[in-house]
Amino acid sequence: MLVHPQFDPIAIRLGPLAVHWYGITYLVAFLLFLWLASKRVRQPQFADAGWTRRDVEDLLFYGVLGVVIGGRLGYVLFYKPGYYAAHPLEIFAVWKGGMAFHGGLLGVGAAMAWFARMRRRPILQVFDVVAPCVPLGLASGRIGNFINGELWGRFADPSLPWAMVFPQSGSNLPRHPSQLYQFGLEGVLLFIVLWIYSRQPRASGQVTGVFLVGYGVCRFIAEFFRQPDEFLGALALGMSMGQWLSVPMVVGGAALWLWATRRGNKPEVAA
């Protein structure tokens, strides 16, 4: 049975400056996006549409704002609305933790929509550029969760070779290292599927649809092994908040993919 190493969350100390591992994983995620999106816009369907490296850099800027603002507001609204309604100033205390992927996704979506409007580009084209470049960034974030020893899994059979004790959980019983499950599912596996699928020209919206379905399914599965938030527990039908938030992703993604497939390659209207 393994025991979580309880890493020091601070990777580097430079006098009064402390660089946290979680911050490094975010930086890695942003650099991975910059690299992958730069490769993506060189594909003929985007290069012919006038996409450039400068567009990618601007996308990253808007995306960072969307992730931070949307992720925080998503956590506030989806997970602890009552608490933050009573303590509104703590909404801004992001250093205490509390980010939600689904909120971050909505924030990035809003940021990409704004980018499309400013650049007069079709919104689905923007989403299709971005979608395959996201999963490896998610994978990097899950490594940060593992290093911090947070978002641990449910109790596991002690005979499971990779079952792990997370002392931070207040229990010495073995658990699933669900952060690593999510790293593999919504990070590496989803990236491979999307990158291969998007190598060929697709109808506008198809790549985004596959991303939404793929992430939703991967997250739904991973939630069976991830410990639900203590202050929420299991919700209706025994499902976690993460599972309930993933359901509309799967439904919406499937609907988008079907619509895009039927529509074919008809020209889009710019945002």
C-alpha cells in the first residue's frame, strides 16, 4: 500500500518569494497551449483563414482571464453559494483555493466568444482551434492536485496495487489516487483522441462537440473514484456535483456534433 509523499507545496523559495508547485503546473498548462495552438493554426484550414501566432498569443491572454474568473465564480456559485453569500468579500480570496473546472470552461467559452467578436471570426472556428489544445493543460493541473494531496479519491480495496493513503484526508485508509485517474482520462486520453480526430478538416463545431462529450464522459467516470466534496456529498440519484455538471456537457456536445455533421461545411457567419 502506497502513502502519499506529502510534497512541500512550495517548489522554490527566493527570499520572501515562494513559487508553488500549483502555480508551476498552471504555467506549464499555458505553455502547452501556446505550443499546441501554434501547431494547430498552421493546419491548412486555419492557415488559409488567416490565423497567426499573434492570434494564439491573444487567445492565451483571453483564456487565462476566462479560466481564473470563470473557475472562481463557478466554485462560488456551484459549490458554496450560501457560504459566499454570507461572506462576499471572500470571493476575492483566491489564495485560499476554490476553483471549478466547469466554471472555468464557461469562463473560457465567454472569453473565446469575445475574441471571436473582436476579430470577426466565426465562433465555432475559434472553439475548434482551442479544443484540442486544452486536455494536456488539464493533465498538468491534475498533477498539481496530486502534488498538493488534494481532491483525493474514495476508499479503495487495500489489495489494489496503487491504492494510496492520503494523510491529508485525516484517514489512514487506502484511497484511489483519483487525481492520476483524471490525469490519464481527461488529460492524456482525451488529448490523443482529439488531436487525432482534428488532424483532418472537420465541419465547424465537430471538434468542439467531441471535446465536450469526451470530457463529460471522462469526468463522469472519474467521479466514481473521486471523493465527493464533504460539504456537498452525494446529490440526487447518488451522483456527485461533478457528475451532474458533466451531464449537460455530454448532451450539449452530442447535439452540437450532430448539428455540425448535418450542416456539413457550410460557411459560418462571423461573430
